[in-house]
Amino acid sequence: MTGDQKGPAEAPEPKPRLTAPLTIPVIQTIEVRIAAVEILDASSNQLVTCIEILSPVNKRGRGLSRYRKRRERILASNVHLLEIDLLRRGTRVLASHPRLPSTAYLITLTRSPPVSVEVWPIELSQRLPDIPVPLRAPDPDVSLELSPALSTIYDEAAYQLSVNYAGSPPPPTMSEADERWMRELFERARR
């Protein structure tokens, strides 16, 4: 070949693949549905009572701030608000009130117009109460039987398959009396 003629093109050697020293998964945004029950006036399709079932999301950080704003909007709109907090962990919406007792569970009802808050402090070993659900006048309150409702949800969702009852209870720490009661309850259930 002469200097001005080129031979067949030579393929360059492939470069080795560059790899990072660490690979981590991408954190996906998880959509969390917050449970609420809305009672509407059938004739006007207006919201009468909102039943909020508090979740870990609306008891901490930005979720707590968003929930407090939602709560303010509900109370400003001539709607009764029933809040069911069956979580021992997280910040309670009314946590700063000096008369609010420190209990495992708390149910509050703010009737419209908001003048006062009815409070059901519930200890861990207590049976869940029947609570009033206010309707629009002249209709009387209806009773919500929480214990049978919670039992039905527990059974239908098969929570016994996903909850580790043999392990230690999740935070916050329980009192000795509550922990003793819980252990006795589990022992009776296993018999």
C-alpha cells in the first residue's frame, strides 16, 4: 500500500464499562391514602360530619402540618369533626392543650359551630367506647360502636397474619401495668 491508501478500518478496542463504587435504589414516592368518612346531607349533598381516622402520616412532620390546616378548613365550614386517634405514637393535634390527659388513645368531637371539644381519653386496657356521630338538626346523634367496628376491620383485613404479637411492642414505651395487661391478654388468646 502506498502512503495515501488506507487499509481496512481497524475497529477500536471497546473501552471497559465504567462502574460506580456504590449503587443505591431510587426512593419511590409512595401514595398514602388517609382514611376519612364523610357524612353528607342527601338533599343538598353538603358535608355534615367528617370522621377522621388518624394515621402515622398525619401525626408527624409535614403530614401533621397539612392535617392541622385541613382540620381548620373543616371547622371553619360548618361541619362537625370527629377525630379517632388509636395510635400511641406521634404528635396529637391538640397536644398543647393543658387539660388533655396523657392516654394511649384519644377521640375528640368538635361540633359545629366550634365552641368546645368533647374528649374521650382511652387507656390501652379499656374497651373502646360507643361515640356519638352528630347529624344535622333536627336529627339526633347516631351511635358509632367502635369496638365491634374495629374487630370487624381487624378480622376482614387479616391483621393477625401481619402483626408480630410475640415481639416487643412498638414505641413509645408502655407502662409496666399496660405491658403486663397486654401479655396476659395474649396468653389468654393463645389458649
